[in-house]
Amino acid sequence: MGGASQAGLAQRRVFLNVPYDAGYEQNFLALIAALISIGRIPRCAVEEPVLGRNRMARIFKLIRSCKVSIHDICRVTLPPRFNIPFELGIAFTLWKLHGHKFIVLESKRYRMDINLSDLKGVDPLIHSNSPRKIVSCVLSELGSTGGAPDIEQVMEVFNHLRRVAPRLKRSHKGSKVFYRPIFNALIAAATEQAVARGLINP
């Protein structure tokens, strides 16, 4: 029974590999709202301590514990940051070895052909930096064909998180939403809203 329960949890978990900057906060809230609304469990590296040894080993274990991962490669910065493509590489390996599913997001069409040409043949979903389009991408790839929620219902959950997030950030002295206590509180708030709207079971 325990093994079956753990397997069911793994099916529902989705690892989020996204930019942790202020400009991405609304998109992050959209991902949480969309995933919770279809009965998925968002997981991400903010759950792991920034300091300490073997952080990457713990992140690897976290990705491996999820059946699906979402990777948004929309940030092209100078100097470049390699965390997102590195974790995408882990997901690619898990796909080859264990059937892990990974979804690639981008904000600009065709840019991945230049920035990550080794991944040709994998079509990123283009969100144009729009939370609504991010919700649409999640529903398209992971929503059940028989009972996927309407996008407007998910946007209601998202709008609730938009109202809750500033209060949570103030209570944690101006932290971003990419902070473990805030992330956990957002998961709880999205779950409460999704249950209240009949999108998921309590």
C-alpha cells in the first residue's frame, strides 16, 4: 500500500526549474495556480537550503522524485547563468533512462534554436512572458482531456495568489516568492482556492 501511495505521489509531482527573479514572480504564481488546479504537486529547488554541501545532489533527488518537470529557459543574461540548462540536462537524462517527462518553456519563438541548439527536435512552449499563456501551456500539456478546468477558473486561483503574495512577502521582510515559507504558503492558498471552486478534491 505504501509503495502504491508513493508511486501515486510521484505521478502528481512536477519539478519547476525557472528563473528566481522579481520579473518572473507572476509567472511563478501562474505555474503554481495551474498545477494545483489540475491536482499536481509543484516542487522546486527553493525547498532545498541554499548553503550546505551536496545541494545539487539533493536537487537531483528532488527532480528524480517527480514524474514531470517544467523548465523555463526564457532568461538570457550577462553574465550567463547556467542553473536552468544544467537542471534541464538532468531531466533529459532521466527521460532517457527512466521515462521522465520534461516540458520546455520559452518567452520568444525560435530563440532556443540559437541558445540551446543541441535540443533541436524539442519544441518549447512559447508564453511571451504572459501568466495567462503559462496557464494555457500547463493545461495543454498536463490537463486531463476529460476534466481539465476552464482557464478562467485557473486564472481566478492565480488572481487570488496575486493578492496573497504581497502580504506574504511583507510578513517575511520583503523576501521574494522564491522562499521556502512563502512557497509553501502559496501552495496552501492555491489548494484552498482550488478545493473551494471544485477543481480538486479536499
